[in-house]
Amino acid sequence: MPAATIGRRSALDRLDQAFIRMNGFAVGFLLLAMLVLVFANVVLRYIFANSFGWVEEVSRYLMIWIVFLGAGLASREGMHVAVTLFSDIAGPLRPGFKWAAWAGTFAFFAALAWFGYEYAMFAARQRSTMLQLPMWTIYLAVPIGSALTLVHMLFDLRVHPEPEPQTQTGVAT
Amino acid sequence: MSAVLFGAFVVLLILGVPVAVVMGGASLLAILVEGRYPGLIIAQRMFSGIDSFPLMAIPFFVLAAELMTGGKITDSLLALASQIIGRLRGGLGHANVLMSIFFSGISGSALADAAGPGAVTIQMMRDGGYKPEYAAALTASSAIIASIIPPSIIMVIYALTDNAVSVSALFVAGIVPGILIGLALIATNGFLAWKRGFALGEARRPWRQFISESGVVFSAVPLPIIIIGGIHSGAFTPTEASAVAAAYALIVTKFILRSLTWAQLPRLFVRAGLMTSAVLLIVSTASAFAWLLTVLQVPQVITNAITSWGLPNVALLLVIAVFLLICGLFIDTLPGVLLFVPIVAPVADAAGIHPIQTALVVILSLTIGMITPPVGGVLFVVSVVSRVPLTRIVAAIIPFLLAELFVLLLLVLVPAASLWLPSLFGYVH
């Protein structure tokens, strides 16, 4: 019985690691693609006096995908700002604060996954102005990113049985 | 509806829910309870809040700073700062501030300064015999220069929130106040060094030797020139300038200096991507929150109330600064700008204060909030990287905090401090 448990746990751990790596790869790759597109367009404009109007549109949508795909992974890296002042001084109530914050965050992303999906379906016929891309392919970033965040939050509970607060050190301003 | 919105905001914030989720969750609850709008409007508002080309400057500026730090350019910036000013009494402290001014020209983020080069300078000052809390306090207070001297992420966001100012005007306007903060900190450090009898710094290396050992530092020089010059001349939009800066940083560190390995690159891109996500998720949910505030006509009510007081300009700016300093104790710079600029900017504008001066006062007031407890992002980062407890840093930071409040007062009282340079560049009519 214990052996089976250990075996199952480590398989889950490997799955978790693969999930983190693939999520990270997607975020990093999209950022690289954004950089290449915008930089190449500047070069094209100055060297060949010609640039592509669709780059502005595509790179904008890449950024939106980065934001929602990165939300869950960023939370595992403790990159979201939160005010932990009150839970820090809450003494014995501290676990209560942490669980409430975890549950509140989970509920928000669950709702956002649902409403994001509804919105993508609602706007299913919209197309983008330059390339006539179906807009639902971009709107889906919201529900998919939210769903991935939920998975990250569940995986994180295995690593930290008590939810870890965000470190307040994340946002890059 | 406003009771739900503000009640949920306060409760979620106190529980320790991430700020992005606080604003998104409060908005969603208010929308659902009110029932006038469908729930999917939260997704629509969050999406349109970040569906913006100018916002793309943020990932690229973050990436450029990550690449320059990963490629060890920041170490040689520190060497240059020590070379210039390090031999004076309290010289390592002076070098710390000067290094922050240099780093500000390639980074738009105070937290990036505190976490990257800040960690190195604190260690260097400790090795040089400074008290750890003194080193940490000085590093924290000089890190905020990165948000004032261009490029600046918070200025990009400010310009999107207040249409009366452009990113390029704010970038130019930030240079003088940023340098003033640096000078104020250097003066404070010098005074403390003299009063407390700090040792003299090490003697300067011959410049010829410095250039052969740390000459790579000059590869960072074109970056601020590309950013400011490119945007101001109209050659690039701010977003394009940020992409060129990131590409430049990549090419220099990877192919010219070769100080960056292939193995490091994916991690730097992922980190920059995740930081982008953390910043823009706040922008995203804040735009839903701000939309609800507009629906509830909150900005209008506050604007009318303040305008009815009929304060003279200086008093009005002072009230704004004090109000934002108090808010800054509890709330981060980014949500601060997103929530308060739509309220504050029209009031100041109606009173005839130049929008660029308002912008600088607002940005500095909220940025100082990053080094004040109980909620101060830069303080937390510095405490983590220096392993000095927060309370000891807070005690040591007071003189530097006073120096920065003095500069803030100067910005309030003297319009020229923020308007003189932009007027030379033709941004003030």
C-alpha cells in the first residue's frame, strides 16, 4: 500500500513538473515571438520602407495570451502582490486567512473560466480587423488561462498542504 | 452596488487575496449582485483592459532589464559608479545611489532594481563594513529612482490612464526629478557618513585600467539613448523603442559580450513573461473595477467635491500628494495609479495645474509608498534579498525617506522641477 502511494505520488509529481515546464515554455515562446515580430517590423520599416500592419494586431493578441497563460504559473512563483499584513498578525487565525484567500482566489478563477467561455461563445462570429482572425481564438485565452490557474492551485496544495501566501514581492513596477 | 463593490474589495484585500483578484472578484460580485449586466461582462472588460499596443512596452522593458542583469552588465554599472564616486567618505553608499541612477536608464521597475543589482550592492556595502540595515535601507530608497527615470513602466500605464499626457513627455519629465532624488540621497548619505564617521572609500583605479577591466559597461550607454531619442524624434513608438531595447540587450549580451549563455535564455524569457502576466493581470482586473467606478459615477462625485473646496493650486497638489502618500502606505503603486489617476487628474486639470506636473507628483507620491510599511513592495524585496528583518530596515530608512519627501515637496512647490526639461523638448505649451 505505501509503495503504491509513493509510486502514484511521484507520477503526479512528474506530471506537475511537466505541466510547469510546458506552461513556462508556452509563456517564454510567445514572448520571443512577440519580440521577433515587433522588432522585425521596425527593421523592415527602416530598411525596406515597408512594414506589416497585421503585426500590431497579432503581437497584441500574443500578449493577451501571455497574460492569461502566465497567471497560474506566476502565482506558483509567488509573483502576485497580496497584502499579507493582516494574516501575519492574525496569530492562531492565520491558517483561516490563508485558506480563505486560497478559496476566494480559486472561486474567482473558476467564475472567470465560466464567464470567459460564455464571452468567447457570445462573440463567436466576431473577426479581427486586420487579419479577419476569428476572435474566439483570442477570447479563449481568458477561460483557458483561468482553468490552468485552477490546476496550478490544486497542484500547489500538494506541495504546500497549507496554502502559501503570495510574497508581495512580485509586480514589476 | 457600491456597498458590495467596496465591501468585497476591503474584505478580500484583508484576507490576503492577490490584488489582481481583489479587484476582479469585487467587480464580479458587484456585477452579479446588481444584475443589470451579464456576468460575462467581467471577461469582456478584463480583455479590453489589456487589448492595447502601448501596453506592450511593459513586457519588452522587463525583458531588456532581465537580459542586461543576466548578462552581468549591471555588475559593471556598479563598478563604474564606484570608480566615479566611491573614494569619498561613505563612498560605497554614494556608488549605490549612482548605480541606481545608471540602472534606471535601462530598467523601468523599482522592484527589478531592488531584486537584481540591489542584492549585489547590499552585499558589497556589507563587505565594506556598513551595517546591513543601513545598506538595505539605502538600496531600497535608491531603487525607486528606476520608476522615475525613463524608461518607467508606471509612466507607460499612467499615460494610458490620463490622455492629457504622452509616454514620451512623462519620460522626459522624469529625468530631472529622478536625478534630484539621487542627489538628495547622496547628500543624506554624505551627511550620515560625516556624522557617524564612516571610513573613506577605496582609492580609484587608473581610468585606463578601469576601461580594460570594466569597459563592457559602455555597451549599456546606447540603451537609454535609443529609448528617449527614438521616442522623442518620432522614429519609434514607445512600444517599438522597448522592443528595439530588448533586441539590443539580447544581441549585446548574447553575441557581442557573450556574457549570456544559451542555457540562461529560456529562463529569462519565462521570468519576463510571468512578470508581464502579474503586472497586466492587475491592469486587466483594475480596468473592470475602474469601469464600475465610472458606472457608479464615483470619480465625478469626488471631483465635484474637491473642486468645490476651491483650493489654490499648491494646496490642491499638496492635498493630492498627502492623500496618495497615505494610500501608498497600504496599496501598491500600480493599482494606486489605475484607481486614483482617473479621479485626481481631472481635478488638477480643472484647477489649471499642468498635467505633467500632476503626473510626476502622483507617481512620486505612490512610488514612495513602495518603501513605506506596512505594504511596500521594495521594502519586502530588499528584506528578502538582504535577510535583514523589515523592522530594522524601516528604522534605518527614515532619513532617506525624509530626503525623498523633500524632493516631493519640491515637485509640488516648483513646477519647473518637472516642467523645465519637457518644455525644452517642446512638450509644454
